[in-house]
Amino acid sequence: MRKSLAIVLAVMVFVFGSIGFANVQPVMGVEIVTEATSAILMDAASGQVFFEKEAHKELPPASVTKIMTLLVAADAVASGKVNLTDKVTASENASKLGGSQIYLEPGEIFTLEQLLIAIAVGSANDGCVAVAEHINGTHEAFVEEMNNKAQALGLKNTHFANAYGLPAEGHYTSAYDLAVISKEALNYPLVRKLTSMKEYDLRDGKFKLWNTNKLLWWYPGADGFKTGWTNEAKYCLASTVERNGLRLICVVMGVPQVRGHFAESMKIFNYGFAKYEFKQFAPVAERLGVVKVQKGMEDEVNALTEKPLGATVEKGNDKNLWVETKLNPIISAPIQKGQKLGEVLLYRNDQVQASVNLIADHPIDKAGLVEQMARTLKGVFGY
């Protein structure tokens, strides 16, 4: 009897366990149950995935599409192709968009920065078309740029049909791909600046925008990115949170409940911050060596860390980490401030976890012939 009961219990555990946690990827022996159709938790620094559920499933992203729209626009600003102060005139094509919008009138003029804020904060579909036409001439050409960017990032499950995210044939992405897009967007301070804004007054305060990402209010450390909703896509959110040097990216797609994309994201973030931490080994501008200088007005230059050096580790599992410094032993003048002199690498056992450039702390001019001769004599005779 006991043997039969044990068998029945074992079968029940197997069956119900399989049903309850289907398609959920366990991480370090822990399983997260989420209502999202697809979800992922990624380390923003390394791209390491800490949790995933159907992360490569192709799904409609709704307005989360606009992270790529903002990324392409930020890249155009960074390259000098356009400026935030540019005057953008709304076309009739832009004014026809439905869904989330700022009700652009044909001929209405805003700065490019104002329209990017309208996209990031108010999820303005019409603003997307106006920005696209300003940067690439047509909305279609801008969407082609979005797809080119997706291809450059190595995204396998993404294709865009528009810049705003309304349902369209051939418009899809995945939680993993959105996390990669978000990770890339963090390289552009403009994107995080725009998506972290809680509110904005448009048209001299006559039109108030409130950010649709409620994590900015509800979850400490949240400072981006974008929500999305359509009947087809359900509730979606790609977001990022930074605490104590640890920055995580979470994407949830296809959440059925109203505001469920916020609850599911917070649940996943809670797991990440409880499980992992950022271990810093050197802050930015840390002096980690000195390099000899040939033919310069000075004999040596300090080597500083260009960025903080550290790695995300599981709490309580930060052993076997060690640092190696690689410096050029000697360098010839002239030297520019910020010039690379070497690098410092962080290892776990024999695997590189992170690396940071070591750069010159100040410029050094090349010495003239007389100065070089005087330095040579001083080195030989000691005077």
C-alpha cells in the first residue's frame, strides 16, 4: 500500500510539476513562474541571461518597438546626421496615425528633441512617423534602418514593418532580441534620459504627457525603457533597473492582465537583485600603473582605468576571481590624454569576465632635440 501511494505521489509531482513550469528555464536551481508568454532577465554589462521563458519566441511587441526607433534616432544624433534642436514639420502622413498620439496637425512644428520625448514618454505613434521622415526622408526608409540595425546586432527573430508598433504583417521580435536592443540602447545616454522622464509639458503646458512605464514610480532604480499594448500583443514591457552598480534588463511579452507587465517584471527583478550583485575591483580613474615615456617633455605617465572594473556574480560565489594588468612598458611621445596604454582584465579561473582600458591621465608633448639631448646626458651622467 505504501509503495503504491509513493508511486502515485511521484507521478503527481512529475505531471503537475511539468504542467506548472512548462517552458520555464530554471536558473541555479530556482524556477520563476510568470504569466508572461515570453520573458528574460539579462545582465546589462555582460549580456549573461539569468532567467528566460520562451525568450526566442517571435511575438508582436506593440509599442516596445519604439526602443529601436529611439535607438536609431539617437544614433543619428550621435553621428551628427541630425540635431536635437532641428525643427521638424509634421506631415499629413504623420497626422493620420491612430492609437497613442499627440494629435499632430499637418504643418505643426516641434523640435526633434520634443518629438523624441513624445515618443519615449507619451508613446506617440504620430511622433514616430514625423521623426522617421525627418531623419531618413520617408517612414519606409527609416524602418529599413531599423531592420539594418537589428541585423547588425545579430538579432535572429526580429523584423519591423513600422516604427511605432501597431499590428502589421511581418512585424515581430522576441524577448531576447528586445533585451539585446535595450542593452545597445544603454550605450546612448540620450535614450535613457528620454525614457526615464516621468512627465513632460508639450505645447507650452497645454498637453501633458505622463510616462506609461509605472516602474519609474513603483520600483526603486528603474530608469527606462518602454511599455506596449495591443489586443494582439497583450501587455509588454522592456525595462532596466540599476542598484548598487548592478544593472539588469527585463523583458516580458504577452502578459494577459492589466498592469500585469509591471507585476511580472518586478517579480523577475526581485529574483535578480536577491540572487546577484556587482563586485567592483577598481573604480573609474583608478591608477593601476606607470608607463615610461620616450622623447617626451616628461619621463612617465600614469595609467588610469577608463571605466569601473567589475563583474556580476552570484551572491556568496565570488571566489576564484583575479585581476591581470597588461601595460605597454614604454611609449613614445606625443601622448594624448585618454590614449590607451594597456588594459586590465578580470578573470574567473581562466575565463575573462570583464576588461577595461588603461588610459593616459594627461597629455605629454614631444620634446625638442635639445631637450632630448639634455635628458640623455642626465641619464648617462646623472646631472
